[in-house]
Amino acid sequence: MSNEPGQRPYGLGQGTGPLRGVKVVEIAGIGPGPHACMILADLGADVIRVERPGGQLLAGGKENLLNRGRPSVALDLKNPEATRTVLELVASADVLVEGMRPGVTERLGLGPDDCLAVNPRLVYGRMTGWGQDGPLAHAAGHDMNYIAITGTLFGLGQDKARPHFPSNLVGDFGGGSTYLVIGILAALLEARISGQGQVVDAAIVDGTAHLNAMTAAFLASGAFREERAANLLDGGEPYYDIYETADGRHMSVGALEPQFYDEFVRLLGIADTAPDRYDAAQRDALRTLIAERFRSRTQAEWVEVFEGTDACVAGIIPISEAVHHPHLAARGTFVEHDGQVQPAPAPRFSRTEPSLTLPPSPAAGSHTREALTAWGVADVEGLLERGVAVQA
């Protein structure tokens, strides 16, 4: 995958992926909003990131990969002239993304009605935890709060005594930014047909509930127990679980299908002694037998036994090791760009291959002059002189 910085102009068509030519205005936030805009930029969209002067809490700097692929413009949005500047950007854009609490962009004069008035074809993407309406819409919250009320957090982890939250992957990025991008792309397609834009209300609670549809289906089937480590995919079965090795590391076992299970017990060396996998009374005995075998060798030794087979077993490794895994290295899943190792754009395309472009901005407003000029904003120097815009 191409990832050379090269000499890329700011402005329309800056990327090489399938969204090349799509223009996006990002009102900077944290978490899922930037992640969504990273995806859009990775896929070739021309994204301009509008930030407050001085940046914001948790925005990071040149190491914050969520901000890669787009220039940073600093505007004082409390200044009406800055609002007019954003609307000037919106007039030529296809998409606007914002992640503020409901009503904030309206108070700034940048709400959906304001933006659609200057660009009726605009897709206005809104990213929140609770959504734009409902009793909790204006309350503060974070990832674990949002996934808590959807029934998703309740079932996470193999500890029967308490749930375990998976950092902010399920809510912010799984149910949040991913669904925002899906909504934006769907609305863009519709706008090409109808000529009309619309608002995309992407709420983490909605996306997480949708992400968890299979669990809802299991529950409806009557064969699912609402408790942890009690079902097929949550560690309830010994052939779908995690086991410790002799060196204190771990292996993931997902030998669900009979043919994969047969290969698993053969390679583990317990084919002749393992009790019937379908006998519930023998479940604990089988789990104990598997655990004892895994503790007899190191992770590296078990990886050598299992990797590349149909036993559905893989070693669990940290990201610092994952970047060197032979399979991921062969695919170029991680690349080095501007001196930083990072995930490559995903997914892959046969013709419009994405590429990495700008590294994350070291500071808010690092590209104010160049980016506003490239987007055709009038009197950029005047905006800088009057403090409406700031060049870091």
C-alpha cells in the first residue's frame, strides 16, 4: 500500500481512495468524530479540520493518529466572522461532521438549518452518545455509559461477578464513528440521486444496539442466558475461551465447528482423553484438561503448533508485537508514515487504492493559511490579522 508523503496539495482531491473529490468540513471534537473523519480522509476525501485556537483537551498532537490525513485550521467560532468563514467552506462542501452536544452548533450559527441554507445538498453528520433527542440527550457521558444502557456492556467479559469494558472500542468506534461513516456514505449516495442533503443523527446508543443484533437474536431464540460466561461465544464453552501458557501469556481458542474442534484436540494432544464436548456435565473437566495442556508450553511453542491450521487458535499479543506479525506484515496492515508506525487505511480496493497523506498536525491551526486558501476562502490574510483565524 502506498504511504509516501509526497508533495500533495491541500484542497480538493487530496487523497487517492474511492472518496477522492468528496469535500468534508470537520468541526473538531474528540473520539468518534475524529475517527470518522480519519476514515473519510483515509478513503480519499478532502477533509478540512476546523479547531478552536489552542486546540482542545485530549486532542493530542503529532502522535494523535485520529487527526491524520487532513489540514488543521484554527478559527475563533465565537466570532461571527469565523462563523461566516465556516459557512463559506460549507457552501462548496459535500459533508459537515460535528460532535458537540445537541444545540451547540445551532447557537454558533452553524446548525443544520444554517448550513443547508447555503448548501441544500449538504450531508450534515452529527455524532453524539445519546442522540439528538430523548431524556438523556443533553447529559454528559462516555463510552461505557452509552454501551451500559443498550444491554451490551452487561454481557462483556468472562467474569460472572462483574462486566468488563473493552476500553472505548465498542461504543465510540464500533457503535459510534463506524455508524456515522455508514450514515454519511448512504446519505451521499441519496443526495446524488435526489439533489437534497439531510441530517445524519449518529448516536452511540443506536449504533451499539444495532452492533449487538446477534445477541438480541440469541435472546429471542430462547437458548441464551443473560449472564456472563454462560453461552457459546462468551466463554461459556471450553472450546471458545482464553487459556494461559507456561510463560504467563495467553492463547485464544475458537474451535466451534466439529471439524475445527477435532483438529484442535488432536494438535493439543488430548484427542484420546478429552470428554464429550456436548456433555454439559463434563464441561468443567474438559476446560481443566485444556487449561493444563496449555500451561505445559510457552505461547511461542503453541503458536508454532497451531498457527496456520484449521484449529482456530491464535496467540494473544500486544499491538507492539502485532505490527511485526508475519501475516500482518505480508498484508501491510501496519505501515510506517512520517516516522510513525500506524494502521494502514482499510478496507482494500482493487482500483482506487487509498494512501496516507498528511501526518497529524502538531498543533491546532498548523495549516490555516494554506488550507483556507486552497478551499477558496476570501481575504485569508485579513482573517489572520483580525484574529478570526490563527496560524500556529
